[in-house]
Amino acid sequence: MTTDMNLVSITGFVTKDLLSTIKFLYYTSRAFKSAQIAEGNISSTTFKDADIFMTLTVWEDKESMRKFYLGGEHREAMRQTKPLGLYAKVHSYLTDEVPTTEEAIKIWRNDGRIVHGEPDPKYGDEIVSDEDVSTECIGV
């Protein structure tokens, strides 16, 4: 028996300040509405975890998500990442189960890829300092 696998995409974004938040909400509300009606979109959810604005979208396949991702509203919102954001991290994966928002937060923290900003343990990132890197001396 085969199961249908869907593409889940989880995004988290932290804005710089109140003005950035207002601008961010303008751009992302347009992109979110576009996602909801995009061909191949199964579901779209927005939620907040502390200071992190998050989206959880589920797509029929990678190509459907790619068409939306490259589309006008989403592309315009992505252009605002650096001007408006302190931090952004994304994670996409194939699954036959849609995560709850709590599961999505955990998956994002553990498996997300930083696309803007610096690693921060507050967002689940591991910080490795030069002191943590061990070296071996052979023959000494």
C-alpha cells in the first residue's frame, strides 16, 4: 500500500521592531492569502511563538510549493527579510502527517535552516565556539 506524501513547510521570522512588524504583517498577509488559494495548497496556518511569527503550509507536491514560492506576493514578502527581520529560519520535508503547531515549532527549532540572522539558542540553534572545537595532535 502506498501513502500520499505531502510537502510541509515551516517558516519562522523575527522582526526588528514595531514598525518592522507592521510592514511585515502587510507583506505576509498578502502572501498568505495567495498561498491559501494557490494550486496544490492543502492547508495554510499562521501562528506566533513568543516573538516568532510562524507559518505552516502543506502542499500536494514540491512543484506546487515552488510555483507559489516563486510567485509575486511571496517573492515580494521575501524581499523584506533583511530590511524587516532579525532572524528567519525555514524547514520543508515530505510526510504523510500534518504536524500540530506545537510539533511544527519543535521540528522548526531542531531541523530548521537559518536563512537570515545569526544562530541563537533562543530559536533552537546550537552555538559552537572555537573553544568547543577539539583538535588532535598526532605524534606529540
